[in-house]
Amino acid sequence: MNDILIQNTVTFFEKSFGSSPEKTVLSPGRINIIGEHIDYNDGYVLPAAIDKVICFAFSKNNTKTSKIIAIDLNEEFEIDLTKEVKLSDVVWTNYIRGVIKQLQDNGFSFEGFNCVFSSNIPVGSGLSSSAALECGTIFGIKSLFDLKIEKVDISLLGQKAEHWVGINCGIMDQFSSVHGLENKVIKLDCNTLDFEYHNADFKDYSLILFDSNVKHSLFTSEYNTRRIECEEGLSIIKSHFPEVKSFRDSSVEQILSLKDKMSEKVFDRVHFVVKEINRVIKACEALDAGNIELLGELLFETHYGLSKEYEVSCEELDMLVDTAKEDDAIIGSRLMGGGFGGCTINLVKKGHENEVKSKFSKLYLDTFGIELKFYDVKISNGTTLL
């Protein structure tokens, strides 16, 4: 499905600069199968790169200035590589400026280049188009100037670039964009960056994202509150069970035994976290065994926890998942990402995709007056050079 995108990007480069690109790069978005809100709670995440990508075309221009064109936005900018890199009012350019700054600050030497890029990652859908932009740019510059940068360092440089832009993201997005493998999910420890691959053959099921087209403004404040609540809960657990160093050392039985020692909110938060860490492990086992039905059950369980215990859902997402639970063609569904809007991830029986989309589209429009969008995704390779 990316052949047309690649051809259009290369053609645009040729028309813009009068020559063929030296390097063409694909950098994917990502999904997270399960393991939400536990990256900062010492748990594991289970992301994968997908077949929605940004395509870049690069060439050296033998100057000290780089010119970058965003085809989809019909915008471009130039950056003098001999001058200090500063933030711009044109937000999308900052991700590339940030990448250039991180490379320079870490001692990598490179000259001016020309670059054009185009994307089929839906912007604002929670599929991490910013991480794809950062990592694809680093990969292109690395390839063009033969820089020695390991995959993990591409991820870390991309993350630092995003921090420089002002978004305090974790490492999952960049890591999965770079390290993705076709038909594999990545069980990632966000603290140590230890990771392992697990099978992701969904067999008789399609992976479809339902985009709620809503974003509630609660996310930032509630996110900070959740972190504080979880830290309080962990402190209480440690005071009663000194052998516990982190949530991954805790058991559900321990949490239940401390219910009267915590506020109701704190208990709900830590109960969700410990169960979600266990669900990630169970999901890996289910995938390796080809038990997609069990994976679907785990997705429903996760959504219940995110909605009722962690309280990061909203009525639109709850309606989509509740309806999915009653539909025989859907075996698993949950909100994906931080919450308060965005997408649900769904396992839909093959052959039923169109009827499911039609049914949910009408129901969602009738209920909320909002158009529901759908993204069919396949698990694909990470950032690659064509």
C-alpha cells in the first residue's frame, strides 16, 4: 500500500531538486497492543510498528544549509547548519530542528542536505507520527553521511529531540518505530530498554483502529495526578512488604491485603497497574501460542481497568468498547494511548470488517453526532532504507 506514497515522494523530490534522491527512507507509526499507563510504573509495554509510514527522500547538496519540504503541508524551511538551532513558531519544523540539534550536540558531523517527505500516518490519531518523523530524519542523515549510530541510539536521540520540542514523552514510540519487525510485537522494558520479540500472527482476525475523533482536555492534568497516586500507592506497598522494589514485584494478593490502608482512588490505580503488568505477560504467552481469542479477552479486561479503575476513558470510548463486547464479530477491544479520546484497537473476524465499520459508523454518528474513522493496520518493519 506504500508503493504510491514512495513513488509520489521520489517524483516530488526529482521535480523540486532536478535529480533523483540518494536515499529513500520509510519510518512507521506504531500501535501498542497492551500495557497502557505502565511504562512509567515500571511495567512492560507491547508495541509494534505498523504499515502506516512517512516516506523521506534525501540527497546531499554540498552546502552548509539543509532544505526540507513537507509535501502534505505544502510548506518548506531551510536551516543553516553553522548556526545555533532554535525553536520556531512553525511547530512541525521543530521536530527536525530538534533532531539536527541532538545529532550536533552528540558530536555527529554532517553537511547540508535536501529532503522531502510525505505521510499516510493519520495525524493526531495516537499513532506517533512525531516519532516517525524524528527517527526517519535521523535514519536518513545517518545513511546519507555514513554516521555510526545504533538503533537504540536513534530511538534515544529521537526522544531527546521531542523533549527539546517540549513534549516529555517516554521511549516507547521511538523505540518501536525503529525496532519494529513484520508480524512481531516488542515486549519492552522502558527503564532498561531490554526487549524481546513475540509472534503477532492474528490469523483469522483483522486489526482495526476506530478513531473516536474526540480529544478531551483532561489528559495532562489527570496524567500528572495518576503518577502521584501511583507513587503514593507504591510507597504504601513498600512500607508493608519491604521486599517489593517496584510494581512488577507486587502481587494482586498484596494489593488486596492493603485495601484499607489506601484511599479508594489510590487502591484502584495500583490494582490496575499490577493487573496490567500481568496482562502484558499473559498477552505475550497468548500470542506465542496463537491464542488470539485469549488476547481479545485481555484487551477487554484492560479497557475495563482503564475506564473504571484508572479512570482515563470517556463516554465515546466506553460506548465503542461496550458495543464491541456485544458484537460477535469482535473478540477484543480497548482504548489505546493516554485516554480521554483517540482510538480504540479492535480484533475483528476476517470477512466481517465492512459490516462492523458500517454498523459502528452509523451508531456513533447517531449517538454523538461525530464521524468515526477507521484505520486498517498490519504489523510491519521499523525504520528502513529502501
